[in-house]
Amino acid sequence: MSNLLNPEEQQRAGAQHAAAQARYDRFYTMLRGYYAGLFGSDADYARVSTRTTPDELARKMTASLASGTADKYVTDAADGKAVKHTCAALGIKHTYKAIRQYLGVQS
């Protein structure tokens, strides 16, 4: 018994991976944009801007949501404003589970 994928399975897996990567990139890009806006307009985010950039924060947040290491609090609290806006813009529920499914994480 072989664990190798046949050519059709390889093609399907490649397409699924490409689609998941595109969703991941779209989530990250939108989140980065919302962070950039909040850094300039929200006092809480302005304080964070002394320690990080919107790009870095979005990269870390998207990766931690995908890996399951993000604090679930970000999907429920004021701290999650950018995540909430991103979810709304992408048409996904503002829940940890929905975000992870959107990012293509097998749960």
C-alpha cells in the first residue's frame, strides 16, 4: 500500500493548496489595511504602533490564527476590531472556527 498520491490526487491537492494560499493572502492583505487605518485613528492601536507595524502585526495575527495559537479573545473583544472588519469584508463569520476554515486549516 502506497502513501503516494496519484496524478489526479496531486493535481487536486495542488489546487486546494493554491486556493487556501489565496484566501490566506487575501485575509492578510485586508487585515494589514485595517491595521494601517486603525494605527492612525484609534488610540489603542496608536500605542501599539510604537512597537510594530501594520504589516508585521497582520503577518503575525494571520499566522497565529491559521496555526491555532492566536488568543481566541481577538475574535470577541475590542482588540479584534481589525479582525472583525476583515471578516465582514470577506463575508465570513467573526469566529475563530470560521476564520480558520476560511484560511484552509483542517479542523
